[in-house]
Amino acid sequence: MSFKDAVVYQIYPRSFRDSTGDGVGDLRGIVEKVPYIASLGVAYVWLNPFFPSPGKDNGYDVSDYCAIDPDMGTLEDFDDLVSALEAHGVGVMLDMVLNHTSTEHEWFQRALAGEQRYRDYFYIRPPKADGSLPTNWVSKFGGSAWAPFGPVDEDGRPLSGEYYLHLFDPGQADLDWHNPEVRARAAEVVNFWRARGVQAFRFDVVNLIGKTEPLQDAPVGVDDRPTYTDGPLVHTYLRELNEASFGQDPDSVTVGEMSSTSIGACVEYTRPENHELSMVFNFHHLKVDYADGRKWTLMEPDILALKRLLNDWSLGLQAGGGWNALFWNNHDQPRALDRFGDADRFRYESATMLAAAIHLMRGTPYVYMGEEIGMSDPGYTTIDDYVDVEARNAFAELVDAGHDEEEAFRIVHSKARDNSRTPMQWDSSAGSGFTDGTPWLQPTNQAEVNVAHEETAGRILPFYKRLISLRKSTPVISEGDYEPYAPDHPDVLAYIRRHEGRRLLVICSFRGHETEIDVPEDFLDGEVFVSNYPARPLRPRLSLSPYETLALLV
């Protein structure tokens, strides 16, 4: 099977299924739910990190790449999961966090102890001659990207006289990929998991591994991200990693999470002849509800901007022979159903429209757990309901900036990462079938939205299963060219897929009111291939119902 006709199911292990009653999901819980996963028809399961971690960044601060967090289970549990999924023809995709490692990792601890070999694993630098930090880079989590290396004096200056680079949390020290030994150790990590039956990998912020030496300040007043992002060495290092590890598996599938990237760079990362990655994630389309580019704001999504981004990326990667990963949801995003749909009045219609919009596109779709049953943001009412430190900090900063607490909470509630991390809703019980204990994060609407209901009388889950099946059986979806249709329509995303004489017109209304669109004459006699409303006669000027999706095949 090609990754072009595959669909990937993402699981946040902490919130999928708790097998022990401690309120936290684990690997054995996922094993219990393998039959459900297999019933979806997906080809791979992407698991967020389950490695030992201090938890400074949701497990993306790894302290041991080749072990399992005891709260998540054991290596034997992992082997059982791989075997159980493999018995159903489903592969495992692991999250590799190789741009940085936890400061509690043995490598960093040995660097702190003075071992030169391990100091060379990291960016450890003295201040500039004037005493200022090595560069003016800003951490993606706020503040400087440099922290004192080791103990500090009463003024907060490092006694060692040195600083280390952390583009993310201070607990995540950037690895120096210029060091050949670092690159070799990264390949060893991938090969450790390959030996346990894993042939698919997701590489976290991997376009940051090729920082240009010597490290340079960003111009004053200019975004510093281009200074260290998408450097030419990223391609060199990815090719080397490919050759030394996953590229040895003819059926390997890889996806790179790309931070602040460009279409041109992603074409090069994913062109098959470059032997780097299978596909890429980008996040530009999920920022169309950021007022002035700022996350913690309230703004209706700019649908024309959304369309432009989806079309530009589809066309750009197509023209260059690259490949895209398609998604609305993940563990770091609020639920798309609330952002781009209407979970209260049109849950079924908007959930299925959003599904069709990306599952019929050129690229590989990703489904985030719960999306397939119409899960939405939790009905939280106070900041105390949230666990994530980012949400709590944002609330405090908004209040400090002059917002009243009610408005600050509305803003945080619209964008918080915990919105997608609430437990999977298996049934209507108090613990949502996720746990027999107290869940680490509370579900709120499991009485109305849960797997048990969807499997017996629901409409969203069957719709997802059909889309997943169609991608495997319909080459115009998995292989076809992409052409935008009605790109200036303010309400509707539409496109045409073409393959060997077959054409598929996909129409998706992003509005909760009726709107109209012209249908090309040659599609009026086509087959209604996908629809989330009852059949009715096709006309040249078609009136679309709220969040309607329609795909016509000729």
C-alpha cells in the first residue's frame, strides 16, 4: 500500500484509554481498543510521545529515547501493541523528537558534568564580548532562547560563563546536528524502534536541525525564525538519516513537522528523488483565526485566506512533485469543529463537511482521535478546568494586559491545547469509558457524543469510514491532480481532482447559512459520490445548505 492511499489515525496516549484506573491513558489501554482502530480502515496509528519525560512540554522533552514512561507501560506492552495492530494490517508511526532533548537526558547531564564529548552534543556558547547573550533569538515559548549552562550567581549569570540554546522550553536543549556523532545517535534511536517493528515516523520540528554556523543575530526588529529555520543543511541531514535508518525499509512512511516553513522548502523535503521524507505538516491554514497573527485573540476564521492557503499548498507541492499531510486537528490545536463549524446547531453537517474537504484533497489525511465521532471543545467554565500551563499562563497575561477575566477566559477557551486533549469519549458514563478512576482532564459532553452511540445510530463515524475506504479504492482521490474551482467564492471551498479520464468536483460550504455556487454543466449528469445531505436534483446554480458538502464524479 502506498502512503498516497493511506489515512493515519493520531492517538494522544494520555487521553485514549486508561487500563489501570489511575486516570491517565496508557499503552495497554490502546491495545484494548485495537479492534475499534482497525474498524476505521486506517493504515497507520501515530502515537504522541510516550517516552520518559519530565513533562515540561507535553512529553516533547524526552529524557530517554529508547524506553517507555512507566505511567504509559513497558516495552513489552509496546511490543504487544505493535503485534495487535499488525494482525489487523495497521502500522505504528512513532513521534521522534530529535531537534532537542530534555535537560534531564543523560547526554545533557554528562555535558553539565564537564564531559567534552557530550558538551559537543549541544549549542553551548559564551556571551558576546559586550556580555550580551550569544544571539538575540527568542524562544518559541517566550523569553530568550538562551539559558545559563549550570548554576548561576546571585545576579542570575552562569558560574560557567556559558549559555545553552533552547528554541523551546529551557528544559529542552537543542541538539547540535553539525556534530556527526549526534546524527549517528539520532539514527540509532530510529533503528532501535525499527527493530521493534516500526516503519513509520513523524519527526518533530525537523526543519530546525540545520542551523547555519556560526549562529547569527536576526536583524533588529525582524522576525528571527528565518535565521535558524529551513537551512540548507536540513536537506543534507535528512538524506543522511534516511540512508542510515528508515530509508532501508522500502515501505517506510515519514512525515516532517515543519515550523514556519515555505512551499519551496517542503517540495524539496518530499520529492521522492531527494530521499528525505514522504510528506510534511505545515500549520499556516490553522492561523486564519489569529487576529494580526496573534494566537490569543478572538476572530472569525478568514475563509478566503483559508482557501488561498489550502490551494497554494496543494498546487505548489503538486507542481514540485512533493506531498502534503492533510489535517484539521491534533494535540496542539483546539477542535476544528468549533473553529470552522457549528458544534451546537450543525454538528453532523460541519463535521462531515470538514472531513470531506481534506479527505478528498491531494495528500495524506490525518484523523485525530475523537474527530471521527464529532468531538468538540469541552464545556469548561473556568480557567481552573484547564491543566495545560500554556493556557493558564495566557489567561494570566491577558488579565495583566487589561482584559477582564470573562473575556480572557473566552479567548483562552477558543484556543487552548487542552481542548483536544480531553479523554476519548467511548460511552456516556462519568469517565466517558476512558477510565474507571478520575480522568486527568475532565470530559463534558460524553452523554451526547460518544463512540457507542456513533457505532449504533450515529452518522459521523460511518461518513469517516466511507471516506477512508474511498481513498483506498479510488485513484482519482489518492493519485489525481488538483485544480481549485471558484477560488474567489467567499463561502465555499471547491476543487476538481483529475486522473485518467475521471474527474471529481468537490464542493464544501464553510457557512452556517445557505449559499449558492455554479456547477459546471458537464458535472450535472455526474454521480453524487459523496454528500452529507439528502439527494436532490442538480442544477447549474446550486443552493447549498449550511455546511453542505457534495462531490460529483464524471
